Amino acid sequence: DTGSAAAIPVNPNYDIAYVTPVSIGTPPQTLHLDFDTGSSDLWVFSSHLPASQIRGQTIYVPANSSTAKLLADHTWSITYGDGSASRGNVYVDNFTVGGLTVENQAVQCALQVSTSFTRESNIDGLVGLGFSTLNTVVPKSQLTFFDNAKPHMDEPVFTADLKWKSEGTYDFGFIDEKKYTGKITYVPVNTSPGYWTFTSSGYAVGSGNFSATSIVGIADTGTSLVYLPPSILTAYYRQVEGATSSRTYGGYVFPCNSKLPSFTFGIGEARITIPSSYISYAPVTAGSSTCFGGLQSSSSLGINIWGDVALKAAFVVFHGGNPPTIGWAKK
Ligand SMILES: C[C@H]1CC[C@H](NC(=O)Cn2ccnc2)CC1
């Protein structure tokens, strides 16, 4: 089996997140979900939510699906790194992404979502593509869509081709050679933390010398920005006129008309360059001439994160073999 589906920016002005259309149940209910390699719960806005917590999202109504079955006495509760959270109960149902169907996929139905999810009207839920060890369902944890689909896939892989301010693609079960240039460089993944954790070989700021240094981090499609050690941030923002680390805005900001260098990171001997346009992320508030950087410090996180700002500069292969690996290519 294989599948291919669009990754659509939820906001036309800044790449806050990407959603992908999926079909759930019989007859199919179409929702737009945020595919998140940084978590492992598949949860949806549902008919169990209070109306006050829904603001334009499409809900999944298990009662309207002839193939939905309640997973009795199972619940879930998740909190993300940005403080957002949700919790609820669990059904199994047919789940289809871009033509690839998994029967009896655990679909976690929200009974409660935090305000940041309510405010994001274009996200109807998440599809966790991290390792199933992170799934929060109790008393029996559930498998991700990828783990359920893997045995039926032509190849045990999915790929992310995210794009700057435009529609990209998630492919399942195959690698589309048309989506990248040159070769794919694969590096090992440490699955113990439950994320797609790998080691970058170093970085360069703009046209500067490459600094060979191991950077352990996660490839996280569910996080908008890139979070790296403070020493790298200092090296980058010292090249940006008027840049400063702002307590008010919680990170590095700079005048929107400042000239920004690109940022290159290493994958083994290979190099991926993030164009400066991706790093001038967004005005701090609508219409402001102060912009928030796409590279921020990971010092408060305890983990480095290669979020969408980095991922959209590459074609990324999440290879779920034994052992799993991650591949990066230019495009
Ligand atoms: C400071 C950073 C803020 C952003 C954090 N990322 C997430 O919370 C990803 N996510 C998934 C669902 N909702 C959000 C990572 C830490």
C-alpha cells in the first residue's frame, strides 16, 4: 500500500502549522489534522466536546460511523511543549490518508481541549507520527497510524515535503524521487526518547565557515520553529542588525527590514541550507515592524528541535525499519 496527501499551511501569512485531509469512518468524515512527528497520539475534535470549546473546527461524530467502536474504559490526556493540552476517550475506526486505509485505528476523541486549540480553527486534531511508546492512552497504549500501516506498506517509510507558505506533501509507503535533488543522506535515530532523535554534524551562518559540532535534536513537524543551543543563536543573531533577545516576546526579535543570513546545518557530510526568508518568521504582532526569528533558543527546553522552519528546507524520509533512520535531501 501507499498514500499521498497534501500538507496545507493553516495560515496564509506564516507557516504556523500544516494540516492534511483525512477520512474517518463509514460514511467517511473528512477532517484536517496536524501530522506531528513530535508526538504519538491521534486525536480529533469530537461530538463529545462542549460547544464552547469548538470554534469552526470540523468534529468527528463516532455515532454517525457504522464502523466506529468504543474502546471501553480507555482514556487519554496529553500536554505539548507549548503548554497546549487535550484529553478524552477512545474509539477505533477506519482511518484513510491519501488513499491508504488502516482499519481499527485508535481515534482519540477529545472531551476537552485547551484554549490554544480552540483558537486554531483550521486544526481539527493531530496525527502523532512519533514512536508509539509515547502514546498516552491508558490502560492500554495504542499504535500510531504509521505503526498500524507499516506492515501493509510497500516500504516502511513516510516522507515530509513541507513548503514555505505553500502546499507540500506527506507520502506514505514510498519515496518519490521527483521530490528531491541529489542524494538522500541517512543518519541513525535514537528511538529511546520516543521522538525522531538524530545528531546533526554542525552548522554555518550565512557564507561563514562550517562549525563541525554534534547537535542532538528531534525532527518535529508539529513545531513551527527551530530551537538550538544558545551559542549557535548568538553566532547567528550577531550578524543581524538590531537583533535582540526579548523578554517581552520570549525570544530573538529584530527589525523586519534587517538583512538576515541563511542558516546551514549538517547531516553527515551533507548540508541543508535554510534560506533567510524562512528565518524572518513573522511580525511579533500584526502589522508590527519588529519580527520574531525562526531560530530560537532551546535552553529552556532541554532538547533541540528541528521544526518546520528547517524541515521545509529539505525532503525528509522517516524510515521505520529495524533500526529506524532519518534521511535528508536537498530539493
Ligand atoms: C518552546 C517550544 C514551543 C513549541 C513546542 N512544540 C509543541 O508543543 C508542538 N505542538 C504539538 C501540538 N501542539 C504543539 C516545543 C517547545
